[in-house]
Amino acid sequence: MARTDNDTWDLATGVGTTATAVAASRALASKAPNPLITDVYAEPLVNAVGLDYYVRLAQGELDADAGSDALDPNLLADAMAIRTRYFDDFFLAAAQSGIRQAVILASGLDARPYRLDWPAGTTVFELDQPAVIEFKGRTLAELGATPTAQLHAIGIDLRNDWPAELRAQGFDPGSPTAWIAEGLLGYLPPDAQDRLFDDITALSAPGSRVATDWAPDRDGLVSDRVRAMTARQREQGLEVEDLADLTFGGRRQLVPGYLTDRGWRTDTTNAEAVFAAHGRVFRRDEAVAGLLDANYTAAELVA
């Protein structure tokens, strides 16, 4: 079903299924030899959502058939591990620089408020749909998980006035902040993407940092690559709608230039370079090209 301006979801429907998919790949990546990430909460969260394909993916029960075009779940997990590690390292570097306020936009089943080693005095804000925030908070509490920072979990649609709600929950725009928008931009209309970065800029003190991932060819990604990945996952039992219908097309601003014009100093790399930085083999597969061809931009506000 195509996206609409006021659609909503939980973790088993619509855009929410992508958050469950990410957590399933993080769970699988955590089982790898010498893993790049360790997310002990990913698998129990996926199990609690209960979508069979993603439960099997998280538990390592899906295998690619070498004689077919079936998607290799381990390649998907590798790509997600690289993405996750990039944003983990971004937050840890920001904390090491002295930043004590962090915001996770569209947090999904991200467990960073619970699994990262945040310095004392750090406050983390995470924002997502109300049903997503409620489910994750309740499930982690039932698991006995405790945040490793002061956590403010905010249930709100990022297409609405989330800056006002962020302030109401104690966010301090006068303090440098580390922001991430991981796996988010394609699920926003192009104008909403611009507003997101405008709002981040307005809320950021000098020295703040932001990181995001983005694809230069969003329409091509929607029309070909995501559908290819969904088709291969359906061969393995996926029972959700076409994931390509969950993103918004349209011409978008290139993230580095947009941020530079608003006073941010940017640094952009790509997935292949991040693989190399961690000594991992970069394998091509068109079914996951949306992840493998991703660009990663980190920026610091200097003006």
C-alpha cells in the first residue's frame, strides 16, 4: 500500500516492519564470529513482535541457497552491522568530545540507550511513532533492561511538531547535541527531509553533530532495488507488503550540500569504505544495493 501524508504504523505493519527487519539483521550480525556489533536486545525484541520471517532471520534459521537467487541473510546482516557500527562510533566519538545530549530520530527497535556505554550525565532522547515507543519500552522493561543514560522516549510522528515535544521533554537547545537519522530519510517526503534538517539546525548549539545515511538515486532505489530485495525475501517466507511502497520518491536535496549551506562542516563516506575501515570484505549483491551503495554523512555545526 502506497504511503500517505498521515499514515501510521506499529512494528508489524507498514514502515514499522522495516524497524523489525533492521533489528533481525542486527541480531543475526551479533551471532557472527568476531562480530562488529553486539546487540543482546535485538533478538528478544524481534521475537516479541512475532513476525515469523524476521524471527527466523534473527535466530539464524534462514540460509541462502547457493543454486538460486535467494537473498543471503548473512550479507544483509553484514551490511546492517556496518551501518550500525558507523552510528555507534559516531555517538561514542561525540560523547568522548564532551557532548552529553543525544537524539535518536525514528529509533525503531534501536537499543542504543540500553547497550552503549554512555558517559555519566548523558541524556538520550529517542523519537518514533507512539505505538513503536510504547512497545519497545514495555518489552525492554519486561526483559529487565535498564537504560545506560537518562532516557526520554517520545512517541510522535516526525512529520508533526516534534521539536516542540522535544523541548517539552527537557531538551536543551543551548547544549551541543549529537543527532542521528539512521535509515530514515527515504521514509520522509523530500520536503519533510528538508524540514528535518532545518529543525535540527534550529535546535543545535555550535559544536553539535549530526549523522545520517542517504542514497543518491532514491527513485531508482524504490523502483528496482527494494523490490528485488522484497522478492527474494518472499521466496524465503516474508509475508508483508512490498517494502518499496513504504518509501517516498521525488527529487531530493543532496545531504552534504544542504547541511553545508546551513553552517555544518560535513564529512561523507560510503558503505564500501566503512567495510574496508573494519577489515571486512565488501560483497556486491543488487538485492541489497540500497544498503551497499549508501552514503554516510557526519557533520559538525560551526556557525
